[in-house]
Amino acid sequence: MRTQFDKQLETLHVELIKMGSLCEEAISLAAKMLTDMDPSFSDKIHETETEVDRKEREIENICMRLLLRQQPVAKDLRNISAALKMISDMERIGDQAADIAELAPYIVKFSFQSKVHIGDMARATVNMVTDSVEAFVKADLALARRVMSDDDRVDALFDQVKNELLEVIYQKDMDARAALDLLMAAKYFERIGDHAVNIAEWVEYSITGIHNGTDPQAELG
């Protein structure tokens, strides 16, 4: 029985990695739409978002089978509960990449690459998503906590982009609407970073039983 459970748990890990890779692809494509000034990636991003949604349902089904057909011990139960929370955040990451794609066609009409460094935000958030999923699969608490601390860099980059956009608007180097849309895109990247932190926090819970400094099970008791 345990051998069967371990095989299903391994399947869960594989599918989580696939879902994480889809999220990374969606973020990277959204960034390319902006930094390469190429709106042609829009359809691919929406296809990837649809695939993320499908993968979320698949993983939910795996988790339900593990819960209903097996008898998970406490650590296994934390693993499965964390996975269910994580895929919700990954689904939101896919949505936000699609939101960036919706903004991109107007933004790319204006040259901004030398003035606004939004590509750095995109790369930082991709790394956070990659590391948070890897931390879960490898049960790597140090890596999960590094993702949490990396959020400070993404927040700092958002502030940098915001200040750069204010300067661009002041100098009238870019259409104001495009600048505001670009600021919104930066905000979506910042939110993606927040979701990666959420994933890392659930990784911490799966390993330690503690989430955000508290024991959820104790609070229910």
C-alpha cells in the first residue's frame, strides 16, 4: 500500500514541476512581448494559461485520490495540503501573465527598453517560481526561505520601474497611457513574486508544519 502511495506522490511531484514550467513559460513570454516589442506571443500565452488551468485540475484529482484512497500520515497530509494551496497560486500566476499579455499590444508601440528595466523584474519572478517548486519537490527548506527573501528584490525592482516611469512621463518620452499600462504590467510581475512567496511558505509548512509562524492544525484545535 505504501509503495503505491509513494508512486502517486511521485506523480504529484512530476505534475507540479510541469505546472511550474508552464507558469515559467507564461511569465517569460509575457516579458518577451514587452521587452522584444513583439505582440505575436499573445496567443501562445493564452494557450499556456489554458494548459495551466488544465494542469491545476489534474493535480487536484491526484491529491483527492491520495486523500481518499490512501491513508496518509501527518507529513504526507501536509504535503498534499501544501500542493493544493500551491496550485491555486500557480493558477493565479498564469492569469497574471495573461493580464500582462492583454496590456502589451498598446505598450509595445512605444520604445521604452532603455528607460524602464521591467525585464529584470520578469527574470527575477521566473527564478522565484522555479525555485519555489523545486524547493517543494526536494523538500529544501533553505531554498524555500531564499525565495521568500528574494521578494525584497522584486519589490525594489518594482519601485525602480515606478520611478523610471515617472521620469519618462515627466520628460514626455512616452505616451502617458502606455506608461500607466507598463506600470500595471510591473504590478502584475510584483504579484507573481508574491504568489511565488506563497508557494514557498506552503513548502515550509509541508516540511515543518508551520505556516507564517503558526501551526494551522493547532489553530483549528
